[in-house]
Amino acid sequence: MPSPGLIKQYTAGAAITACRIVKMGAADYAVLTAAAAADIPVGISQEKIDAASGDRIDVIESGEAKVSAGGTIARGARVTSNATGQAVAAATGNQSIGTAKVSAVSGDLFDVIIDRSPA
């Protein structure tokens, strides 16, 4: 079970699915679904709550969070975002949201230790 640390509330700049990696949006205090490994991640959208554009959304910025896998990920691997905000293994030089706590395959919800940095 994940242990979230800091949870901050933002405005969804577009529809955001739960358990996805998010980045800063175009407006202050707005977030969007991350859409590439080069996107700088802010955190992970809260579990079980999808948001429509303009809705308030909780984003887990530190600690541990559940995220949706977009591919096969090994335990201990650094993870980044694919085109839909799902976590995929990060290549060297990609932005990273954190480290996989467990192994996962596409479609799994799995725990990530949030420690943002380039991979």
C-alpha cells in the first residue's frame, strides 16, 4: 500500500485519468497529463479520481503513489511518462517521476517511490 507524502490540489487543464503522471499546465496551478519522456513531471494524479477539464485534482508530489503501467517495468527501474501519462521504463536522459517499488506489466497499477529527476 502506497504512503503518499505531500498532496497538493491543482486545476485540471484538460481531462486527467486517475493514477497518471502529470506536468504543469499552461495556467498557474493547473496540470495536464504528461505526454512524453521529456515532460517534467509534477507528480501522480490521485488514485480512483478522474478529473474533467476545470475540475480540482489532487496530485501526489512526494512519498509513494500508485501509477498505471504503460509497459513492462522491472522493480527498481526509474520510470517516466508515455504519451498517455502511464509509467514506462526511463532511458538515460529522460525525465523521471521516480523508482518502481515492484515489477509491473502494461495495465497494472503499481507503487512508485516519487523522487523526480533526470534518469
